[in-house]
Amino acid sequence: MDERAIRIELAGRAYPLTISASEEVNVRRAVDEINESINRLKASYPLTDKQDLLAMAALEVTVRALNSAAAEQDHAVQELLTALERTLSEVRS
């Protein structure tokens, strides 16, 4: 496994990480999403404590990821049902 050391910044605080090279793109995307959520929350709510902002950002990002995964799963199930209906129609003909 090709590991690399990177430095990320969350809520204005730096964190060193050692990750596999294949994870770097997703780690950096996650950092960007979390920081964007923090900035959006700061602008919309009277939260000033960084721990509160991080907790709410983590909740927001996780809910978004779970909703996306559920939508993908629903789409896959719909495709399977459509294929099954097509097969049943062919058998009846």
C-alpha cells in the first residue's frame, strides 16, 4: 500500500494524516465539504463554538451522503424491477 503524509485543515485547525494514495482525493473532497458546511452554518446560524459548528457540519455532510446512497440504492432496485417486468412480459408473450 502506497502511504503518504498529508496536512488538512478543518475549521481553521491543521491535522496531519497518513493515508493511502488512493484515498487522498476523497479525503480532500471530504475536507472541502466539511469546511463548506461550516462556513454555511456560520453564515446562517448564531453558532460561534467550533465544536458546535463541527458537530452540525458532520451531521449535515453525513445526512447528505446517506441520502445520496439511499437514492442510488432506490435507483438500482428500480432498474432490477424494470428488468424483471420486462422478463415477465416476454415469458407471457
